[in-house]
Amino acid sequence: MNNLLFDFTVDKSTKSVFVTREFDAELSLVWDAFTKKEILDQWWAPKPWVSKTKSMEFKVGGRRFYAMVSPEGHESWQIQDYTSISPKTNFKYVSVFADKDENPHLPGSNWDLNFSEQNGITKVSITIYNESLERMEQMIEMGFQGGFTMTLNELAVLLTTLSVEKK
């Protein structure tokens, strides 16, 4: 498992973050982990925070409205508006912070997630484009790289468990 690809690159000239991560799991399971709220809530937050999805409709024009909740109960709300879905190969969404009443705090970022599988290893390539360099720098300063790395590590552990349960 240690030889699986993981790359996190920040490109200020394009205001983008590129994340590529391989998982030792089949494509359909990894796709489900990114697109089903009951699985997302098990890994989509760096520990000890947890993810709490209030609503989710995974379709073009649909939305996920969720919070990352700290151990003290602090809620950081976010909206993901789905803009494009090609089942099991790609989906895109606009991500923005929000308040608890679903009012967005603009600007947001555009996420483009690509999935592929080879020999039982699924690769997820994520491009996060920010409209402003300031927003991207703020995201990085707030610890996005460390937090997202921890989150993806949580997913890798969860996928191992889910793969065993599926067999």
C-alpha cells in the first residue's frame, strides 16, 4: 500500500491545486465513497472533525449541504453544487463556504474529479480551481493540504474495511 501514488501540487499561476491519489480498491467502491452521503460522512473531514450531511442530491443541478463539526461542536458549513456528472469517471462541482441557513459566502472554488482504475487500483485526480489567488492562499494557510491529506488517508482506511465487507 505504501507505493500508491499521492501528489499534492499548488500552482499559483493558474490559481489551482492538483491532488492525485491512488486507492487499493475497485472503481465502483471509490466512486460510491465520493458520491453517497452515508459513505461521505464516514471520511470527509480530518479527524477529530466529522462530516454531517444535512441534504444531498447527487445529480447535475443538485447540491450537497454539509458541515464539518469539531469535537467542541463548532460547525463549518459548505455547499457543493454539482455542475457535471459522467458516472464513474468524472464529476464537477462548485464549492463554497456557507452559514447554517445555506447562504453562500462567495467566492468559491471549482472542483473537477476524475476516476480511473487499473489492476484493481483506482486513481482519483482532483483539480481545484479558485477564482481568486487570495482565496486559494487563504485556503492553503488554513491548513487545507494537511487536512485534505488526513481526510484522504481516512478514506484509504475506510475503503479497506468496505472492500473486506463487500467480499
